[in-house]
Amino acid sequence: MYVMPEYTSLQIAILVAYFLMLVLLSFYGSHRYLLVYLYRRHKDDVPQPKFTFEELDLPVVTIQLPLFNERYVCERVIDAACAIDYPRHKLEIQVLDDSTDDTTAIAQAAVDRWASEGLDIKLIHRTDRQGYKAGALEEGLEVARGEFVAVFDADFIPDPNFLRETVHHFSDPKVGMVQARWEHINREYSLMTRAQAVLLDGHFVIEHTARNRSKRFFNFNGTAGIWRVATIAEAGGWDHDTLTEDLDLSYRAQLKGWRFVFLKDLGVPSELPVEMSSFKSQQHRWAKGSIQCALKLLPTVLKSDQPKHVKLEAFYHLTANMAYLMLVLLAVLMPLATIIRIKEGWWVTLMVDLPIFMGATFSICLFYWHSQRELGRKRLEVLRLLPAVMGLGIGISLNNAKAVLEALAGHETPFVRTPKYAIQRAGERWAGKLYIRKKPNLMPALELVFGAWFTAAILFVLVGHRGSMYSLPFLVLFQFGFLYVAVLSIYHGVQSRFPRVRGLLGGSGG
């Protein structure tokens, strides 16, 4: 007969905390099953315009291009915006430039070139960066002549058909915003960019489609979308009290009754961060901003007269990054729990751990599997990428947990834009391109500590405790995630200061 091992009070406390973290992560992980279900249920409910505007009735559109020190990509986005197929007398382009380097001169030259061809294009330069991107967009709106405003960040390259594919959806007077899907011109640059692309594909293909077509709230992503100016005004305009002004405005607008449209089949090419510091900075801003929005907006959402399913989805959506805090705590506890449970029988694992695994881990794999298969990627390609995707998500957890804690504590930080290097293909180098480098921080060292922590747990299992082999895949995944992010952070940091360094990771850096 199996006898349950006796545990000390400390061991019981560790196991209770460990399983609590697993249950809470399962709460968020299992929600992905719902999103996949909603996606499949509404997959064929493709949004259609109420009617198509006649050529003479097309509305005036303003395109806003917010820039801040984007010397390598500013001309590219200006050229792409100016090449959009739309009646010239009904198109205005605003280059909203807050730059402090030679970006302003490069952008001004491009603006002058297009203006000489008769295009209504202006550069609006600010020197104070008040409100950061949100402030620039708001200032541009004050003088914009368009009834609708499209926004493209500097690393995006809209296709000429963008306005033709989006503007007709505003024939429905209740539609306030139309968002396109992000695509990635440098997806194949490195393992890191391939994993990033999968993470973003899950957000756009599954989450946005499921939420929008099931009449739940979803958000403008700050770029590759077009707004009705009246919607922005009625929602209270661009605020800059959070780091995700796009998410903030989206919820305020939808609470006012405006309807949003997501066009899954309209992709807008963009550039993924190619070095770890930039990726971390981007993730920090998104994670912190979402929690700031949760603190600001959730009380209003929950008190509103929205249906229960809308409120529940809003809770999941706005608080999802809390999972990073839980993941870090789980990472601290997992090796300890593995050691404590070495005498447990296999059936305990089957009855207790497996259901939690299905909620916390398998749901995530299923979620990203579906997003990639929906984009036509081959099964073997997806299977090979999933460990890297999971590892990157784990490895970035310390960075994002810090962002969540800062938001909960009300700690203010500036809007840090993600550097873009105009990198498209494997082998192209970013390290020799000039940007002000961030000072080294202790995060990579902490990530190395976590990697070492899991290495010790793996050795514990392999050396004399093979009864705990069931835990090995999870231990290895966490070890890989923390070490991969830590090593790339250090390697890319060295490259940024010494551009000629080319190490074992290769020129494309991961």
C-alpha cells in the first residue's frame, strides 16, 4: 500500500505556494482554450463593410507617422505612406517628429521631396516630447484635416492598398477603429525573431479575431490601424498617463459604444527587434502599460452595463501580464518542489500534476499551434519552434515581472521607444549602427542565477533521483529560457559596444 510521505511545515508551505502558482497560471492558461474555441467558432464571420464608398465620396484621411530618433527607417515609412493608393486631394500625411538626432533632417528631406510632387505632407517637430507618442498624436490631430486618421510606427511598411481595404468599413457610422494584422519582414533573421513572430501571431490571429468576432473588446495596437477622429474625441482623446496609450484609448472608446473591426487577412509588414535589449524594452513597456490600464480602467469596465462575457474577457485581457509574476514565483519554487516530492508515487503526478499541466502549459502550445497553422505554416516547422517560443516567454518573465511590480507600485518611467535598424535578412548586422546605448543592468545576472538554479535541479534529478524524471522536461525548459535570454542579453550588449565582436552565436545573434 502506498504511504504518503510526511512533510515538515516548511515543506508543506512550499508545496502549497507551488501548487497555488500552478493553479493561478492555469486560470490564465485555460483561458486560451476559450480563445481558440471562439476563433474556430467565428472563423468564417469575416467583417464586411456596410457598403463601399463611391470614388467621389471617399472621405479625407490623415496619415500620422510618429518618429523619435528613427534615422534608419524614417525615410522608408514616409515613402511607403506616400505611395498609398488614395485620391491625392483627400490624403494628408503628418510626420510627427520628436527626434533629437539627424532623423529630423532625413525626414524633412523626404517630406520636401514628396511635397514637391504635390502631396499634402508636413513635418511637425516638437522639442519637449510632452506626452511622448500620445502627445505627438494629439498635437497632430489639432491641425489634421482628415475625418479619419491612420497611424504607422516608423518600422512599418504599409502596402499601397491599405486605405482601400480599411476605409470602407467606416460606412457603418458605429465603427470607430479598424485594425490590421502585423506581419514581419525580418521573421527569419534569427531564432529570437522567429519566436517573437509566433508570440505576436498568437495575439493577432487568435486573440484579436476571437475577441472582435465574438463581440468582446479588443484593442488598437498603436500602429497599422485607422481611427474615426470623432471616436477619439468622444473617448476623451489621447491620454499619456499609461505607457500603452493605444490600449487605454481603445477601452474608453468601446465603453462609449463604438464598434471596432479587426481585419485578420490584411497584413502590414513591420520590423521585429533583433537584439535582446530592444525586445526587453518593448516587452517592459507593454507589460507595464497593460497593468496601468487595468488599474485605470477595470473598475469602470466592471461597473459598466456591458455583458458579463465582455467584462470577464476584459479582466483576462488587462490583467494577463500578472502571470509573469506568478511565473517567476513558480520558477523559484519548482526546483524546491521537485526535491521535496522525490518520494511521491507516479500516480500522484498523474492525478494532480497532469490536469494542471493541461491548463497551464498545453493550452499555450495549442494556442500558438493554431495561430501558426492558420497562417499556413507546416506542422514540423511549428513543432520545432514551440520550445523556443515557450523558452523565450519564460526567459523574459523576470523583465516583465519587474514591469508589473512597477505598475502596481505606481512607479513612473518614460516611454522608451524600440530601436529599429532596417534589418530584414539573416546576416545583416545591426551592431555597427549608432544609437545611444542603455547602461548595463543586473537583469542578465539575475537571469543567469535562475538558469543556474534550474541547472542544479536538473543535476539533482539525474544524479540518483531518477524517480523524478517526469519533472525533467519542465526543468530543462525553464533552464533554457533563462539562460537563452541571459546569454543573448550579454552577447548583444557586448556587440552594441564593440560592433566587430562576432561570437559563437553568429552574426545574426540568436
